[in-house]
Amino acid sequence: MKKSTKAEMSRTDRVCTRGFSLLELLVATAVFLLVSGVAFTLFTRHQAVLNEEQLTVGLNIGLRNALAQIQLDVANAGNGLILGTNVASWPVGVTIVNNPNPSTAACNPTNLTGANPPVYVYQNSCFDQLNVIVVDPNTPAINPCAGTGCTVSTSAGTTANGPVPAVINPATGNPFTAAQLAGHFHAGDQVLFVKSCSGSGHLAGSSGCAFTTAVLSAGGAVNTVAPGCAAGCVGLTFTSTNVGGGNPVCPTPTPSPNTCNDPLNMTSSAPAAQLTDTFGPTDWMVRLLPITYSVNGTHVESNNEPDPQLTRSQGGTTNVVMDQVIGFKVGAALWNSLNTTSNFEYNYSAGTYANGSVASPSDPYDFTLVRSVRVTIIGRTEPNPRNPYRNLFDSGAYQIRGSSIVVDPRNLTMNND
């Protein structure tokens, strides 16, 4: 057997330990960079998809939470309006302000930031408004006046919109003193006057009694001068109604709390037979604590990005229910009192609410007929102009989702046959 010489062994060691050549290193580096580039490109694309999916999930959760809150409020619409045997002639548990159809020119979105691709903002006229009418549960129902045989006229005053003083006698067994009860009433509060159903206030063919509403122009005060108030009554000052109990139509939005007597639009277009402006010591008055859902379509974040917000307002406090809302529509199924049936089609024009299936021009906005409410919300994910995706709704750089609920307010159907 031939043995390797020392020179041969040294040459073999040099061959085995010299490593990669420069060409091999360059080829290996190129292959590594190519594979890494493909991997990172796929990762980046999937990261963008993941971000979009997370935004879409957040949008779906926002829709679900917003509709759940609306459902809870609308289901309890009209709470507190049944005063023993007395109920306002409806009860009016919701009022709806329908705005133009979003397909009209007035509701075409505009590119607020001038971005390319565009990020659209929607005007407030594109959205409906939903008012849920409930009574303040912490303020008991009280009588409009305290003297024997007394009357209070809500339309009496020196001018059409002049302040009208009224004295309120706490109901029998009321746990509050006059001073305590007066502290429950504030300027800008909306109050509801309801006739006693045991007397002449009951309306023929109706489950309720005549009513009207007014807005306080000052906070409550103790009155000991009026007849029957030696021990103290609650004095309220409110803006006078029209003769008969109606009120002028309020502008939208209302400029300030005291410039409109019925921001909920309960009486401005109600049938005259349901209203009255005269109340006595056996009638009732309650403090309303309504809930209003509306959209601020022109809201802009600090970074100049548009963010239409659905808000919930009650008792002077406004909370944001959902961001990035680009559609809010409210329809109502109506009670047909002519043949005691319900119309199953949802009506999205409150100006055509009337008895029967055919609207009567002389009797629009009859919210006593509302028996079911359908609310639809359309939302979008946060706009991302860098995303090449374009939706088919308004060609914006965001995902679009919509959802609807149907709510049957139990207080509005309890007197149906």
C-alpha cells in the first residue's frame, strides 16, 4: 500500500480548507436576496391584508354595538308616559326626521382633503335623525296647578313666544319638597302636559288623552303666592304654545334650547284633535329625558382626516356611538287605524305618515301610528389612500359594511287590538 508523502498531505489540506470561491459567494448571496425579497414581499402584502381584516372586524363590531344600543333605547321608547290610567294620545315614543335620499345631488360626498385617491366626507343632510321619547325616571309626575278649579293655559302670553308662568303642585304622596322638586327642572328642559283620561281629556277612538309640550325658559323655582300654594309649589316658566296646543316647526338643527318649543316634533304637525292648551289640577305634567341619535357628517379629526360620527345625546350629554358612519336611515311601519292592521312596508318619509295606507296631506307626521322601527347603518373602515383597493359604493379607499335592525317598541303596541 502506497503511503502519502508529506508534500501530498499538505497539498490536500490546502485544497480542503480554502472555502468558497468569490463566484460561489456571489451566487449564494444573490439566491439568498432573491428568496428573502420574495418572502418579505409576501409578508408585506399579507400584513396589509391582515390590517384590512382587523379594520373590517372592528367595523363589524362597531355596527353591532351601535345597533344594540339603539335597539335597547327604542325598545323602551315611551317609558313613563303611562301615568296610571292616563296616557298621551299615542303614545308618541319615537319621532323621526328623514332627510333626502343619499342618491340625490345634495348628498353626493365631497373629497374633503383633496387626496388622490379621494377620501370622501358626507354632509349632515345625508343622514336621518331618530328621537326616542322617554320620561325622566327621577322626576315624578306633577299637577299643572294647585288651586281648586284652577286652569293653566299653555298658549296665554303677552306675545306669541312670550314666557308663561305656571305653578305646579306636587302630587299626593310626593316624597320631594317643593324646593327639591324645583331643582329637577332646568332651562331648556322639554316638558309634556297630559290631560286626565278620567275627564274630558279622553279622546274618542283613542287609547289616550289630549296633550301638548313646551320648553322651559328658566329653571324651577318655589312659588308660595299662587292660590293653593301657601305651603310651596314649583313655579315653572315656559315658552307659550299656539292656541290649541300646537307648536311651530323647529329648524334643524335647533339653534339653541330656548328658541324652539318642540325640538322633538311631537306637536308641530300632530292632528289638532290630539292636542289641547288647557290643563287643570287633575291633569299631569312630566319632565322628558329624550334620546337623540344623529350623525355629524362633517366631523374632522386633528390630522384633517374626515370621521363622520354617530352620536347619542341625552340630558345635555353627547357621546360618540360609532366612528366612520356614512349612512344612517330610519324607517317606520305604521298602524292603520282605519282597519286596525299594520302596514308591513317601512316608510322612510315621515311627512307621509297618516291614517291608512295612503298619505293624507292634511295629516302628516302622525307619529302616533308608529309601531315598528327599522334602523340601517352604513360604516366604513378608516380611509387609507395608500391602499389600492376601491369600493363600489363611493370609490373610496376603504371597506364598506352595512347592517339593519327592526325594533318593536313594546310601549307603542300594548293598546293594539
